[in-house]
Amino acid sequence: MKKILLTLVLGVVCAGAAMAQEALWSGSQVTSPVVNPDGTVTFNIVAPKAVKVEITGDFLAPQKIETAMGTYEAPGVVELKEQNGVWTYTTPRLAPELYSYSVRVNGLSILDPSNVYVNRDIASLTSIFIVSDAKGDKGDLYRVNEVPHGDVAKVWYDSPTLKMKRRMTVYTPAGYDKGKNYPVLYLLHGAGGDEDAWTTLGRAAQIMDNLIAAGKAKPMLIVMPNGNTNCQAAPGEWSKGMYTPSFLGSLDTPAVASMDESFPDIVKYVESHYKVAKGKKNRAICGLSMGGGHSFATSKRYPDMFNYVGLFSAGLHISGDQQGKSFYQMLQENKTVQGELAKLFAGKPALYWIAIGKTDFLYAQNADLRRYFDEKGYPYEYLETEGGHIWRNWRIYLTEFAQKVFK
């Protein structure tokens, strides 16, 4: 009897193991998304008991959302059609790009169960896919190609100014070990981001690998620090634990100094631990949104530190009373900032570059800065693109800026 029971138990265990292995190796019942040869994309969502299934993504016509802070654009929404329990939708032909989306099943937002490729933006997870038509287009630039690859490392450094150990991401180009005296581009993220943002959402490593391999950009280090000065690292990557990411980092931990005040700590570490060329002509700084504001503040605080400055949809800030005042008015009233900018441009930086989307909610701020520069005769280059405050624009800006520096 015992032998029979043991045989039955072993049979159940083996059957369970076989089922687990089948689930592990068989994959999803459908493929989704499918990038078709004609540039359309088909989504297939298995939801036999669903009443309604939708896709929301940045490849759809955006929705305008009215808030107290202004009008924002949100990803569009489309309803899928069901056949035999599978809900499908095929897009029109899409331009080469990296796209993000999520699925709504009966109003509940989920990731595409058949797509393992996911990005995190603050506390939101979205599924992603890439469309490419030809060599060198944006989709091709953002994907991994058969070219020499640089390395991406997560590096801890000491910040005496912020009184903590902090983490940053460092990209070293292919062949780094064989070369020497590389220039450095300091690349800064926006509010809600961290030192992971530019390598995931921004595709910085793929962009740089492809640009360098094509001879369009000089081999350089890309240093991506964490701009939340009240945090040591990305959520879940430091002693605060697995907290929910927020727009401004760890809000219950006050910062002891600003990003621009602490920036020399980063430069000091990089120049003492990597094979880089020192001096102003070998340093560039750029960033998106909050990181654009950090680039603005850091470059004027240390006018002899950077030869190239890039503002991507910059969130510009000047300390003091800002109630009801335009950024242009604040510039006109703040003698300290005026003096810092005068000293910066007296040093003749090789490039001051400003880029923003036509519908970006920070457009007026950046127009005010350009008006002030124009009146002062400060030279700069300007790029205006379609769309608003979105990663699709910031990837373009990094691509363009990286080809302009260290020439």
C-alpha cells in the first residue's frame, strides 16, 4: 500500500514539474506586438472573458489633458476587436521610433502579457517596441546593432558636499581600455528619473554605440549621475529600500545641498578614476527638464568647467520670489545670475545649445531665456521639434548634441 501511495505522489510531482517546465519553455500563446514588413504593428491580447480591451500608447494621436498647471498631452487610446478570445488591433504605418504602450482590460491597466520588453518611468511601467525602416533611421539608432559595444557600469562615489555615498551610471566607449584621454559628457535626467533613466528610457548606450561606430560622434565617456540630491541611488538600489518612486525622489529626506553645488564631487571622481582628458575643452554637460535646469545652473556657477552646454526642454529656476513673474523678468531682476551668465559667455564656450518641443509646457521659459541671450548678444544654437515634454524628443536631442561636442 505504501509503495502504491509513493508511486502516486511521485507521479503527481512529476506531472506538476512537467507542467511547470512546459509553462516555462512554451512561452505565450500569441505573439504581441508584431512589427509587420509594411511598418504597421499588430497587437494580440488573449483575454477570452474580457468585455473591453484597449491599447494606450505614444504612437496614437495624443489626448489633451487640462490641469491647474496647464495643458498636457497624454497618450491616445484605441479599442481592440475580439475574435475567438484574442483581441487585436493593427496600427497604420508607423515612423521609425521607439514606442511605449500599455493594455487596458475592462479598465484595468496592465503590461502586454506577450511582450517581455518593459521600461520604468518614475512609478509607471510600459511595454515597448521599436520600428525601423532603414539603416541609420531613429529606430535603427535606438536598437542594438552589430557594432562595437561600450560598457555600462553602476558606480558608487563619495559626495562630501551631500554627505553621502551616491551612485551614477558611466558609459565607456568600445575600445576604452586601449585608448586614453577621453572627453566626458555629463548627461542629466529629469524630475522623477534617476541614474537609470538615460540608459533605459533614453537608449543612451545604443545611441552612442551606433553614432561612434558610424563615425558621427567622437568616442567619449557618458556620465549619468542621480540628480535627486536627497537620494543615494535609484529606488530599491540603496538603504531606503523598496519605496514607491515619486516625482521628486525621496521626499522625506531633505537635501543638504543642490545638484550644482555638489557637481564638482562628480567631476573629481570621474577624473581620478577614468582615463579622461581634463580641462574645460574636454567637458560637456546637458540634461532634460530638471536636468536641463541643473545644466543651466551648474554651467553658470562654474563658468570655466564646461565648454559645451545643452538644455533639453529645460526646467529653468532662479532662487528668490517668482510669484507671477516670467522667467525673463526674473533674469532682468537677478544681478547675481546676470553676472554668472556674463562670466560664462565671456569665456566663449564652444557651444550653448537649446532644444525644445513646440507644445512643451516649458516652452515659454525657454523662449524667455533665448530672448535674454539675444538681447545680450550671447551666442547659442536652437532646435525646435514637434511634440511636447517627451522622451521621443529627448532621444533626438541627445543624438544631435552628441554629434556636436568635442569636434
